[in-house]
Amino acid sequence: MSSGYSAVSDSTRSVTPSLWRNSDFRSLWLGQTASQLGEHASLVILPLIAVLTLDVGADQLGVLRAVGQAPQLLLALFVGVWVDRWRTRTVMVLADLGRALALGGAAVAALVSGLGLPALVAIAFAVGALSVFFDVSYQASVVRLVGRDQLLRGNSAIEASRSVAQIGGPALGGTMMSLLSAPIAAASSALFFVVSVLGISRIRRYESIPEHPGGSRRIWRQLQEGLRFVVRDTSLRAVCLASAAFQFFFAATMTSYLLFLPRELHLSGTAIGLALAATGPGAVVGSLLAARLPTRLGYGPVLVAAAVIGDGVMLCVPALHGTSVSTVSALIAINLVFGAFGQLVNVAIIAVRQAATPDPMQGRVTATITFAGMGLTPFGSLLGGLLAEHWGIRTALLVTAAGMLLSPVVMAMSPLARLGPTLPSPDAAHDQTH
């Protein structure tokens, strides 16, 4: 206990002088935390509504999750261009207002006439589309609010708040679905987005956005500039490939996972929420480790080792049976490890990406990597549903969890594995492109 307390205290002391006195960063942190809490709650609530109240099949659940993730594929590249042309504060406020309205509409629909699968699919798409805008914007906003020498600590603080959201979101969503009703569960997510709007609206720093001539031709040209920059940079290209491999198989794994917990292990909504929420405390630990380990051991070794451990532990899930306390405890332990090492990878990879990217291209580079990574998630969700339907849920979970290990293999074979304790600069990144 004393060592954990010391780690938290040291981390807080190291962050406080450079970040927490910045009122704009505090406002971003507050808004992003609330937004992530609402997002993680909705990511559990919408599938559980489909599974527990609409009794959908595995293939239908795969379709629902794929539709919610489809905006990553359809919109991410264009969103990157728009974020580089707009003020991130405005984009984040509008995105969360939209998500609050969508989930509020779901609650009203469920109260008035019952929430059917077509309406649920439409809501999942709307929430997913607005999430693309918010996620690209908040990552670009970090760079605009803190100095480059503070990126690792800034991202560690932001990602730690997302970890807290991972604790509360799934637990709240699962508990609401179990003890109350679908309308109240949907409305609870909407309230978090309202809190986010109130927090982000307090950001006062004026963002100087370069003037961009209008027209669809210019938008396409900017989009291509972002693509070319990522493709030509060896480290960013590796980030794209590793992210694509992980997100594809993670989406497939989660589709099987969300079926495995209630139908193979026969867990209640509350138990499911607690099991999924266990990634949150682990991710808090991962954020603390991310503020220290990469600068001591090197970004490359930390990325590869953490990815192997974090992804590999998911292979233990298909071996579980029954609803005993030991089964639930094993799930919590697995998710703690997955959350800790997954978060360590996430924070380090975001810092590498942001440091290697010039400020005017932050939105486009973020969106390009989002497109490469998250754009494949709809297909992964469909694959997970199809495998579960035809091979069985347990077999599908084993196969898709094994597939996640492709991500550390890609990193180990790329320049990422050779990164030292110092972040690359945009100029250095430019010199290594070819």
C-alpha cells in the first residue's frame, strides 16, 4: 500500500507544477473525463440492451457493434482535416451536445414505445460518429494547451482520467441495466456528456488556426498530405499497422467477450459491469508507469514488452468456467493486467505520435492513425459475431484473443522497437522518412 501511495504522490507532484496550474488544461481534463465516462457507459449499455432486453443473436450483436464503429472508417480522415481547420474546443462541445441528445432520445424512445433494434442501431451510429469528432479533437487539443516537453505527462494525466472512466462507466452501465431500466441507463450516459460540455466550455485559450482556402479540392489535398506524412514516416507507419492489427482483433474479441460473459459464464449485469470495470484500476497503474518507464527504459522496449503481456493475458479468458467467486476474481485479475499494460502502450504511443508530428498536422495525423486502427473495428466486430455463431463463443474468443498478439509482433519488427528514452521531434521524424 505504501509503495502505491508513494507512486501516486510522486506522479502528482511531478505533474502539478507544469499542468495543474494551467486552468485550461484542468478544464480539458474535467470535460474529457466526464465525456469518457459517458462513452464507456454507453459502450456497455447499448450492447447489453440488445443482449438482455431484445435477446439478439451473436450475428445481430456483431452488426450493432460494427455500425457503432463504422464512423471510424467512414469519417476519421475527413474529421482530421476539419479539426485542423476548426478550434478543438468548439468541436468537442458540439460533439458532446450531440451525444447527449442521441442518448436522451434513446431514453425517451424506450419510455414511450420501447427501443427496438433499428433505433438502437441508428443511435449507435450517431454516438460513434460524434465520438470520432471528440476523440480526434481532444488529442489535438492537448498539444495546443501544453508544451511539447510536457506531452508525456499531459497524456499520462489525460489517459489516467480515461482510466477512471473505464472504472465507473462499465460498472454504472451494468448496474443500471441490472437494477433499474434501459431508459435510466441511457439517460445516465447522456448526463455525463452534459457535464463534459460545461467543463470544456470553460477553456479560454484562443486557438490560432491557420487560414485554409475552402473547396472540396483543397480538403482532399489536405487529407492526402496527412496520409503521405504518415506513410513516409517509418515510426508513424508502424504505429498505424500495429494499431490496425490490435483494433481489428480487439473488436472481434470484445464481440465474443460480451456474449461469453452472460451466456457461457451466466454472469449477471452487475457482475459483468464489475469485471469490465476492472480494466480501469489497472489502467490507472498503467498511466503512472507510463510517466516513468519509457524515459528510463526506452520507448521501444516498453512498447513491445507491455503489448506482449497486456494482449497475451486475454488468452486466459476462454479457459474460465462457471459463476463462482474464483471465476469472477480471475476475470478481474485478467482485466487489471490487460488495463495496466494496455494503458502503458497507449500513453507511450500517443506521446510518440504527437512528438513526431508538426502542430499544423496534428488533427490529420491523429485521424489517419485512427482511420488505420479504428477503421477496421467494424469488420472485426462482424468477424467476432460470425465466429461465435458458427464456431462457438469459447472457440471464437480464443482465436480472436490470439490474433491481438500480432500487434506486438509488428512493433518488434519496426523502428518503434529501437526508440530510446527521448521522444522524436518533427524534424527528426522528417529526416527518417523515405
